[in-house]
Amino acid sequence: MHEVFEHVRNLIAAETNNRVQLIRDYDPSLPEFLYDKDQLIQAVLNIMRNALQAATDPAECVITLRSRAQRHMTVGAKQHRLGCRIDIIDNGHGIAADLRDSLFIPMVSGRPEGSGLGLSISQAIVNRHNGLIESHSEPGCTEFNLYLPLDMNHATT
């Protein structure tokens, strides 16, 4: 998973000419697990690009990438012995209250030039990995949490 984070971190750094502050907070105890690397890169990249696009000034934008192993994780009605929690946290102005319940619906965007597809694509990718995505937002802190079970094989050939 950290390989995914590093790849996305490098893309975002290049897109912003290293103007955004990217903080790593990785759990070194996270075990290796099989997943579709390209799809998870896309899911994380979509969320991070949303944070950047919402920032007034990229130089003031701080994005934290955090991973944690999580024991006894429940996704839907299924209990998993071990999971991975991925947190993507930014210090932006937050998500408008009227958008919070419809964030993951295609074509819903808080920006006039936005397509409204990024978060719905991220959600579909996480769902294909039998995971869950949630968000919490208030002014100064928006957090997306991705929960991925580690006791299943998600790799594609």
C-alpha cells in the first residue's frame, strides 16, 4: 500500500511543483497484501486531486497520507480479521454541508468546472476491493477513510 502512496505522492508533487506539503504517516507493521495497484493509485489520486482543487493556494495546502492496520474490521455485514485503514486528510475549507450526503454520486461537484466523477470512481474501486470509503469534513479538516480487508485476494491479472 505504501508503494501506492509514494507513487501518488510523487505525482501530486510534480503537478504542484512541490508547492503542496505532503505528510507521510505510514504504519510499518502493515502486511503485504494483493490488490489492483493501478486502481488503488487512481482512487487515492482522485481524492488528493480534489483536495488540491479545493485549496485556495496550493502552497498552503497540507495533505496527510496515513495507513494503519486495523483488527476486526467490519465492512457491510462481513467481519474481517485484519484490515487496512487509509486516511487522506487535508487542511482545506471543508466540504459544503449541502454536498456531504451526495459526495459519491456521479456528476455531483462542488466546483463549476468539476465533472463529479472522481469520488464516485474512487468509491467504485474501493468497493471492488470489498472495502468501504467514508468522509468527514469541517472547516480546516477534511478526511477520507478507506477500509480494505487484508484477508482477501484483490489482485487482478
